[in-house]
Amino acid sequence: MEKLAEYPKNRKSSWWNLMKLVIPSGIGILFFFVPIEIAGRSTILLDHLVRYCIGLLGDWAPWYALAVITAGALYPFITGSWRRSTTNLVFTLLKVAGVVFMVMAISGAGPALLHEPDKLPFLLDKLVVPVSLIVPIGAIFLALLTTYGLLELVGVICQPLMRPLWKTPGRSAIDAVASFVGSYSIGLLITNRVYTSGMYSNREAAIVATGFSTASVTFMIVVANTLNIMHVWLHYFWLTLLITFLITAITARIPPISRMSTDAANPEPTVPRGERLSSAFHAGLEAAHRAPGLPRNMLNNGREGLLMAMSILPSIMSVGLIGLLVATYTPVFDWLGYALYPFVLPWGLDDGLMLAQATASGLAELFLPALQMTEASFVARFATAIVSISSILFFSASIPCILSTNIPISIPQLLAVWFIRTAIGLFLAIPAGYLVLFLTG
């Protein structure tokens, strides 16, 4: 690994470089990480802006999303990428199917079962329209976080924590926080940007994408309300955070992720003893010095975000709908539930099999387990709420998002990681539920 001494320290730290580090990074932190109450609703500024844009578009929001999905379906034919491999061809066809499903969602055409509230309407309102704006708008402001020195500064400071525990660079701390405070799409946007810049190896990018890019705190609140556990919200939040990151520490050390390449073009430098804060400051200033002008950088980021949205949205609509249909009308997730049941059995939970089968359906859509377990015992509901978040991977959104990035991880590898995360999550979440029940009476 490179030594931190290779960061140029002989350049005088000008006020201009300091301002380039502090002002854009400060605005980025405010925009992505600080909840602000507006009109009685407390959330991050990105979420406020996206909701404002959805309201501004009004009835045109689905048509805007349709335009993005159509462009995304045409893009592989324009670039010729559909010819590169069988996988590319399959996903190109799925993107074309996404256009068809989107037209059906807007027009109301097609079989009635597709228009049930938890099928096309759910995908359209809860996933497609918000993500169509979150990704490009988030990408524009992402330049403030990733280009002007904050990533390098935080990376040096957090290196002693991130590298030993999760085998990722210190800079991945930004990803972890962005996912929990913002959303998995923002976390993956950061991950892909850092990976394509050569600052993550294949393994590091896969660890971050499958281990930190989970649903946001706002979605955790939705899950907690659905399962009627908001009265133990702090227990739920901190135990979910602990279990999610503990599972990530395990999956980083076992196949399939442990077998991936560890070479990065621009690895994170090591830090001499006793020089961490000064080195972090110098690293941030050097990155700010090299950073391009803000308007051009934000424009380039916006273009990348729009291309990513074009890649993600058709897959969310097609793969997501197929996953929901499989969950509703086939026994596939019941079978997966039997495979997960051995990890539930040791805890003697009366509704353990129902819990295992419900959490298996989370592979299709993150919210499905919560919908199925509303009448279960407290421990089962608490465990469901944790595993829904800690599993991270699901076909209605996060898996298509990951596959749309440059991170070299396949569907079989993602399925293996999902099973491992869900199994370990169940094994840890049930005793956590018993503990909370004991503490709260």
C-alpha cells in the first residue's frame, strides 16, 4: 500500500484551497447528512428537494420517469452494448420489458393482477418515480462530497476503524453514512464513482455495495410503523446498525467476496504514527487543489447520474415486477424459507417457520416481509424489521442498481451474499428481539 508521505506536502496551503475544501464539503454534508424540518417533515435536504420536484412535476412525474426508462432501454442498442455478452442481452430485453410495464402502469392497461396496490402501483409510486429524481439530482450534489477533499480527509481519519473491521478503506465511511441517512441509490452512486476513480478494489467495492448500501433511516421508520415496534425505536435502530455492520464484517471474510481482486489503481495511503490529523488535513487540501471547477464538475456528475438512472429504472420496473409476482404466485420463497429455517430453529420461536418464509420474500422486495408479519409475536416482528434492512439485497431495486454500476459482481454472487446475510441476520436478530422484550417488559 502507498505511504501517506507521497501526498505532496511541500505546497503552501493557500486560503483558496482551504475554502475549496471547507465550503463545498460543508454544503455536501448539510445536503446529504443533516435532517432539517420543512413543512412539518424532518429529513435530509436531498429528500426535500426530490419531493418538491415530484410535486412540481405533478401528474407529469410518471411521464418523466417513462422518458428516462425508454431512453435507458434504447441506450444499449445505441451503444451496441447489448452484443457484448449473454448477460447484457438478457438485461437489455428486461429493460425493453420495463418500458412495456411502465406504459401499463401509467395507462392501466393489462391484467388486473398487475394493477393490485402491491404490484405496478407500488413500483411506480414508491420506487420508480422517486429514484428517477434521486439519482440524477443526488449525482449533481455528490460532487460536493467526493471531489473537494472530504473523501480523502475522512478516509485518513477513519482508516483505523474501516480497514480492520470491514477490510475497506477509510473513505468508505462516507458510503456507509450516506446509505443510512440518504438511500441505497445514493450510497451506490458514491461507491460506483469511487470505484471508477480507482480508489476501491473489486473486493472493496463489492463489500461496500453489498454491506453498507441498505435502506435509509426513513424507510426503517416505515418498517417499524408497519410492524408496530416504534415504541422501541432506539433499540431497533441501534441493533439494526450493529447487526448490519457485523454481518458485513463476516461476509467480507468469506466467499464469494473474499475471492475477489484486492488491487486498486489508487489505493488509500497508510498514515505514519502520530500524524493522522495533520495527514488527513493535508490529504484533503491536496484533493481540493486538484479538483476541477464546481459548475463543470456538477454538470459532469449530473450527466453520469442521468445515465445511471437510465440504466437502473427499466430494471427496477421489470425485474422488480417479476420478483413480486414470483413472491405472490409461486412457492419459490416458501422453499427458500425452508432453507433459512435451520438458522431460526435454535431459538425455539413459535412462528419461526413463518418468519423464515417471510424474510425469504425480502429477496423480491424489501417491504414484503413486514407486510406478512404484522400479526406475529413481538420477537418475530422485531427480527423481521432487522433482517429486512440487514439483508440489503432485493430484486425490486438494490440488485438492479448494483448490476447497473461498474462493480464486477454477478447475480449468482449477489444471491449467495443475500442468503448468507439473511441467514446470519435471522440468527442474530431473534435473540436481539428477546433481549429488547426483556428490557422493555
